[in-house]
Amino acid sequence: MDDPFIKAVLQWVAKIPPGHVATYGQIAALAGKPRNARQVGRILYGLSDQADVPWHRVINARGMISTYRTGAGELQHFLLSQEGIAFDAQGKCDLLTYQYFKSS
């Protein structure tokens, strides 16, 4: 993991406390590449199950979970719900309420 962008992504994601979320785009911007939200998703998708990074706290800009890994969406929803994050009937959480990095 010598890539500075990957290191920065993981460092920023690690700063998101329980009960809060950030978007892929926010993490990309904070890590220095604001147009690389999809790359953030790929980095988090590629984490091993043993990684100590709160990947589940990163969601899309609509306030929704977006994952292609089978079962990961349900797991992510469960983990966020356990931390007190509420989702509406469409599967969205209120970013104004739960978003941690407000200025990005």
C-alpha cells in the first residue's frame, strides 16, 4: 500500500466516528483527488475482511448504500442502523443529520 491516495483514503475513512457517514466524493476530495469517488469505492471494496477500517460509514452522494458485493448492502445497512443511523422507506439517510465532514 505505497499509493499515497490509498493511504489518504483509508486515513480519512478511519476518522469517521460511529453514528456518522461520509460520501465517496467527500473522501476523494479530502484525499486530494476530488473527481475520484469511484476509486474510493474500489479501494473500500478491495479491503480484506480483517481490515480495521469503518468502510460501512461511506455511502453515496444521495445518502444511500451502493455496493455490488452480495450481502454487503444488507451488512452495511445493519452496521449503520446499529450505530443509530436511520434510513427512510427509499433507503436514504439524511446527510444533513449524519454527515461527518460538513465542509467538503
